[in-house]
Amino acid sequence: MPNNKKRGGFIMQAGILAFAGIIVRIIGLLYNKPLVAIIGDEGFGYYDSAYAAYSIVLLISSYSIPSAVSKVIAQRLAVKEYRNAHRIFQCAFIYVLVVGGIASLFVFFGAGVLVKMESAVFPLRVLAPTIFLSGILGVLRGYFQAHKTMLQTSLSQILEQLVNAGVSIGMAYVLVQVAADRDMTTKASFGAAGGTIGTGAGVLAALLFMAGVYVLNKGTIKRRIERDTEHADEPYKNIFKMILLVVTPFILSTGIYNINNFLDKTIYQQIMMGIKHVEESVVATDLSAMAKGTKIANIPIALASAMATALIPGISSDFAQGDLKSVRSKVTKSVKVTMLISIPSAVGLGVLAKPVMMVIFHQPDTLELASMLLSCMAVTVVLYALSTLTQAILQSIGRMKAPIINASAAVVIHGVMMVLMELFLDVKYGLYSYVTVTVVYALLLCVLNQISVHRYLNYRQEIDKTFLRPLAASALMGAAAYGVYHGMNLLTKSNLVSLAAAIVLAAALYFVLVIHWKAVSEEELRGMPKGYLLVGIAKKIGILKPEGRSSGPIKKKKKRKKRKKKKTGQTKKKI
């Protein structure tokens, strides 16, 4: 494995993971387009309902494993306990084999309990084995993340999604043809099941890749363990106890943090079908419209998820060594970078919701509704990004209870709101109630986590350059994007061309504004992925002046050193 010193900082590692996360989500959107065309809005509703139930069980059983494993192993690696780090890795494997196996069996046999629409049961059962495979994959990803390298995880995520996309589309088409002689609902259910087969195939491909990476690094790992003779071996009993103590809070906080999606879908289905007697196919179509908006809104949130993943090992190591100054510095940088990208993303989605939806999900039956929902939920991009980041910070410093308490309070408040709004408002406002409580949940979580971080780290985030200036720049950017899109659309009559022009010009304007208004410094810009390229562009167009010493090429610096040496030599001769 490469030396830590040779790797980029945590912002760079987060950038690698964010880049992969965004690619993964873009691939997801691109393959969802033909998938919805094959299985229809009704089928996509069944697919989304099954996937929501699968996700919550996955979160509880396996999803938190990479973060938990990377945290505890990073703490051992920080003090060079390589033997104990590997023992933790082995115990984590045993843990996921047991827990993942139980969870998979629960989903297969309890599918009828987890989803309320009968046509979503078959797709959910197909997903059951994927939970077992995901646990093993999570341990391998967490092990490499603990070494502060995100490249392996990033590549495995891209591979997973590529395989997922190809198999999902292919199997959806095959199963729809198998059910060609049956009614539309059965065809939709079979098509949804074909889509879920792709999820399992993707996880299997990623698992094989990560296993191969581990085998390639096995020699280095073995040599490190053999050289570690200074530390006593931790008993396996103590390690299992520690894993349970660390993983359980991760599971609870992550599960509660994400349960709102599953809870909202369950409440919506129960009230609409059970109390207001809306047909299952209509409810499935409604959930399809909501899922489309959510999938698009999740793309920029990938940065926060990546930042959180990259942040955990570094903060855990610094905190274990008592370096609170470094912890606060990492928190400041991560929040600022996340907001610099999340705020304009939210504004962009808000003003260009329909053009974006037309490119990806152009089904006429749900286009207007899905676009409106996306526009309404755009603000959650900022709220979820910040709450995801602060949750990871709290977990990294050992404050496991805080995210659980905060998420529980947010879930209860938003759950009560959801039930009351769905019961007492007209059916036509059902999805708007859904979006409203989603925004409320994200806001509550964001505020409560921020309060906890301030309390435990005695930390206060800078407001002006982190939030206000990017927000002002985003507002002008949004207005420009809206005007450019509609102007270009009148001229070209092409949605894609108009959208591309609006995005490019809006991004350029935002870049100029945040630098001109000094929302980001040259040093901060350099610390970002491809930062030197961004600095170079900013200097070429004249919006960024050099700070302090010139940051030119290495050759120029060497020439200056030689000149200084010559001058010094001449002075000595004269003396």
C-alpha cells in the first residue's frame, strides 16, 4: 500500500470519492431513463418501494460497516498497531457474515411485511441476497478507507454502478417480455424485479474487484503485521465487544437518519390505499414522480457523503492523538468546500428543475409533477449535505449518541407532521405534503447536528464566506441560468442545447463571483481537487491575484535559488 505521506489531504481524498459518487449517480440517472421507459411509471413505483425497504435493512445490517470499520482501524493505524488493525478487520468479517445472513433471510421471508404494495414484494425478494454481499463489500471498503485512500472504494463504486446499469436494463426487458401476456400491473412488477437483479450483480462485481485489490496488497499487509512486535494482541473477545459498541451507534444513527424515506413511503401507501382508497397503480405512479425528483437531488449530495467518508479516519486519528486544532481545521475546510458546491447546486436545481427533468425523465404523465417536486425539494441539497457532514464529525469524535438523539427527534416530529398532513389534506396535495415534511426533516437534522458539533468541539463555523457570499453568488447565478435557458430555448427550440448553455454560463459566473467576492482564497482553492488548475484559470482571466510568494513552476524557484547563491558567493569574494 502507498505511503500516507504521498497521498493527498483529506479534501483531495474526498474529491476522489465525490467524483466517483457523482459519476455513480449520473450513471444511475442515465440507466433509470431506459429502465422507466421499459417498466413504466407504475413499475418504477414498485421498484422504488422495494428499494426503499431494502435500503433500510441494508443500512441497519451492513451500510454503516465501512465507516465503523474505517474509524476503529484508523485509530489503531495512527499508533502503528498493524497487527491489531488486521485482527479488527478479521472480526468485522465474521460480524457481517452473521448479521448480513440474518438480514437477507429476514428480507426474503418478510418482504410482505416490509412493503404494503403486493406488486413490490417480488422485486424486494430478488434484492434479499444483495444485503449479504454488501456486508462483505463494506468491510473491504472500510479497511482501505482506514488507510486514508479512497481510490479503491471509488473505482469499485463506479464498477458496481456500470454493471448494475447494464444488467438492470437487460433483465428488466427480459422479465417484461416473460410477463407480456399478463396484465399491466404484473408486467410492471416483473420489470421492477428485473431492475433489482442489476443491483445484486453490481454489488457482486464490486466485491470481486475489492477482493482482488486485497489479494494484491496481501504481501505488504503481511509484512507490516510481522514487523509489529511492540504491541500486545487484543483478545478477539474484546475486539468483538468493541465492534459492537462502535458499529451499533453507527447503525442506529445511520438507520434513523435514513429511515424517513422508508417511513414516508409506508405512511403514504397506508393512508392513500388503506384510508383514502386510492388504487395501488395510482400510488405507485405518485411514488415514481417523487423518486425521480429525489434521485436528481441526490447527485450534489454525493460530495457531502464523500467528504464525510474521507473525514472520519482523519478526524478519528487526530482526536485519538488529542489534536483538537487539526480536528477543527478539518471541520472548517470540509463545511466550506461542501457549501461552496451544495448552495449553487440547490439554486440551479430549483430554477432549472423542469429542463433537467425533461432530459432524464421525460415521461409526459409525471413530467410536470416530478419537476415541481424537484424544485420544491432543491433546498434539501444544502440541508442534507450539511447534516451528513456533521453526523460524520460527531461519530468521528466518539459522540455516537448525539446523532442518534438528533435523528430520533427529527424522525418523530416529521412523522407526526406526515400523518396529520396526509390525513387532513385533500388527496391532490398528498405529494406536496410529502415534500414539505422531507424539507422539515432535513432542516431539523441540520440544525440539531450543528448545535451538537458546536457543543462538543467548542467550534463555531464562519458564516459570511461559508454561507452568505456563496448564497449571494448563487442567487445571481440562478437568475442568469433562468434567463439564458429561456432565451436560448426561444432561439434554438432545443431543451438540451439551452440547458447546456445555461449550466456552462451559470457555472462560469458563479466561479467568477465567489473568487471576486473572496468567498474562497487561493490557498483554499489549491486544496480542492484540481485546485491548481482552477487557480491557473482564475489568474489567466484576471480575477485572482497572487497571495504572498509566487506559486510558479518549480524551475523558476530553482533559478531564483541559484541567483541567490551566486550573489552570496560574489559578496564573500569581495570580503
